[in-house]
Amino acid sequence: MNKELIIRSNSSAIDFALLKDGKLIELHKEDNDSNFSVGDIYLAKIRKAVPGLNAAFVNVGYEKDGFLHYHDLGPQISSLMKFIKRVSTGKLRDYSLKNYSFEKDIDKDGSITDVLKSNQSILVQIVKEPISTKGPRISSELSLAGRYIVLVPFSNRISVSQKIEDKEEKDRLKRLVKSIKPKGFGVIVRTVAEGKKVADLDKDLQNLMNRWTGMCKKLYKASTPSKVLGELNRANSLLRDMFNESFTSICTDEEALYTQIKDYVSEISPDKESIVKQYQSNVPIFEKFGIERQIKTGFGKTVSMSKGAYLVIEHTEAMHVIDVNSGNRSNKAKNQEETALEVNLISATEVARQLRLRDMGGIIVVDFIDMNKAENRKALYNHLRDEMSDDRAKHKILPPTKFGLIQITRQRVRPEMNIKTREKNPNGEGEIEAPIVVINKINADLQKLIKKGHKKLSLTAHPFVAAYLTRGIPSPRSKWFFDHKRWVKILPRDAYTYLEYHFHDSKGEEIN
């Protein structure tokens, strides 16, 4: 498995595309004017505590107040509030917490009004970016993420990632962290720390302590609301969270970003520094790596897959619904159960990719093709879990129901990645489908017609589309012949609009 991170920079934003064996699996965008990112820490002001919600609305400088629930305060909120007050007034200059007197933990079933009052200053961290009409979701249980560990102020707990399954390795890491952990701070050991030496963990810890000290220095006479600690830029934060030995290339088209990433990779993995490259060509970087095409074909309502199968993805206010269709595959398999399992396994892989690619969150219901055998349903469930194991977002997958439905919940901390597949009409007003998407729609329609039993088909289309389908070795039409054993006659029609097309039966009558 090869992973590549391709980074495109322009004046207004930076786009990050993560490829797995050449296939786009994640797409991120960092706007230059984005002020509220997950992980940012703000010195904010309590606007109002609402007992009915057991939460407070907090002014963090966004047009909508941040939402702070009682359960997101953290048990040591009283210690944090006292610390903020003393540091901001200059009465406390030692930020290490080793001589700091901690307050009693708050009651886990208490009321927000017993802890917070209006106009109080408080340190909060963004845990969910503003989405739609909602302001940011925030927490006052702060954490500073590093490469190998996460530092948690006002805590003494040491925990190790559940993804590290070896008990001896867990115990070893706990012993190492216990020997270097500063008093007053808790530590969470991340998955990538597996097998690392104490020197690596200590270096990471010292970097985080320096960030904590730098943040505390900003609190003195700071105005509210104001950002006191920013998350790493998106490129470095992605590398911090995802980088491993499977990465084979990191490529960017901006010199400053290239230098910055190269320095960061040399720090976290010196032997991988050589995979960082600066892209220099007249061909746009996303075109060169085939990303632009994958974006336009991957974000539509219909998503084509191998073997003729395809997905239909619908978005509603309450949930996302994904329907699995076998396309022409049913004509090729020995029996229905075999067809269903094959198509479902292909679809599970694509569903896992689409969830990451679009960053879909909330409730997702996938309508797989019905299977009668329990072992096949179990195989599908296990395959989907394996495919989603690399997904960094918290998620839960329920086993298939008797109706063939699989329910998934997936955490969303940023707005969903939604790219329009319709473009401005070059020949008039309004919008039209992107040409490359129309080719995919023609493919899907052809599969449906063959599945319905049509033997002899012809296609009429705009001369440009007709030319695309008939030219090249092999041409798209030749591929249809190899896949479906049907030769489709393609006729250009000058009177058609650019993206208009129609299928006709053996009598030449148009098929709706």
C-alpha cells in the first residue's frame, strides 16, 4: 500500500489530497481566512449559563457563540479558572503546575450555574468547527497534541491508545511516560508511539511543554476573546496524525510550503525526508496526479465502481442514505447470492472511501443487496470494519439487519466536504453537469438498459461527446463491448445541446 499527499496552493486556500495506491481517499481545504480550526485554544468570555441545557454560551469571537456543555468542562475546571485569573493578572509566573495547588474536582452530575458565571474569562478549545447555522462546539478540558503523545493540563492520568493491542508494549510505554511526565499534567500515548524510545517521547513532551508555556505567556493582560494557541497548519497537522512508513511521496507546488514540510518531516522521521518533493511543471499538480478527474467523478449523486456496480448517495436533514446497485453484474455471476456478495464487498470498500472523502458525519444508512446466508452477511460486516479501520474519525458500525441495511455513525468535527459537480453553462445561463460526470451517467444508463434486456442499442449525442466515446485505443465504446458484449452505435447530432444524449432501441425509438 502506497500513500501520497499532494498539496496544491493558491492565493486563497491550500488543498490537500491523500491518495492510496493512486486513488483519492481524503480531500481537505485550508482557507487562509479560517479562524476557527479544531484544536485552537481561545481566551473567551462566558456570555450566559443556561441551566435548562446544563451548558453555557461562550463568546469566542465568532458570529455565533460557542456551545460549552457541563460534561465538557473537565473535572478540574475550578483549578483552570483560578489559574487563568492568577496568570492574566500577573500573580502567577510559574506555568509548570508542579507547585500549583489544585482545587477539588467538580461533581460529575452538577449544574453549570454552580461552576460558571456570566462575564467570567475561560480557556476553551475548539472541538467542532462552526457548521451551518451553529457556532463552534468547545471544551475547557484542554489537550495539546504532539506526534507521539497528547499533553493534558490539570490531570495526572496516563493512558495508552487502544489501537496498541500488545499488553507488554502498553506497560512499557506507561512506564516510560511515568518516568518523564511533569507533575500536574496527564499524558495520552498515541498509536504511532508503538516501539519508540524514551528519547523520542521526551523530545515530543518538551515541545508540547514549550507550547504550553508560550500560550500561558499570552494570557497576561490578554483581551477577550482572543486566540492564544493555534493548531499546527493543516499540512503539518495531517502529517502529525497520519504519517507512517506507508507514505511514499509528499508533493507540493509552493516553495515555502515545501521547505516547511521538509523541515517538519526531517524532525518527525529523518529517514523519510527524501520523499518530500517540490512540483515544478506547467501542468497543474492536481491534473498531473489525476486528482481533478477523481474529484469531479467522486462527488456526484451517482458513484460508479468496478464490475458495473454503482452507488446512489442521498443527503437528508436527518441522515445520509446510500443505495447499492449491482448494475450489469447480475448477468455474469453463477447465482444471485454470489453476485450479491461480490457487489457488496466492492461497495463496502467504496462506501468507506466516500465517507472519508466527503467527510460525511452523523447517521449513515447503507442499503446493501440482500444476502440469505449468515456467513456472507458476517463477511460483509467484517470487510466494512476493516476498510474503515484507517478512518481517523470516531465511528461505530452495526451488523447488517435482516433487510440488508448497515447503520453507521461517524463523528464530524468540520463542515462536510461538498463539491458541486455542476458547472456554469459555457453557452448560456444556468448550470450544467461537468462533461466528465455526463460520461459516467451514460455508462450508468447503459448498464441499466442492458440489465433490462435491451439487445441492440444506439446512442445519439453532441458531436464532441460522440467523438470522445469513439476515439482512442481502446475507445470508451470498445470497453463497453468487452464489458457488456454489446456494440453500441453512436451517432453525432449537431442540434443537441452540449450535454444532451439519448439511447434508442432496435427500432430506433427513444428509450426514456
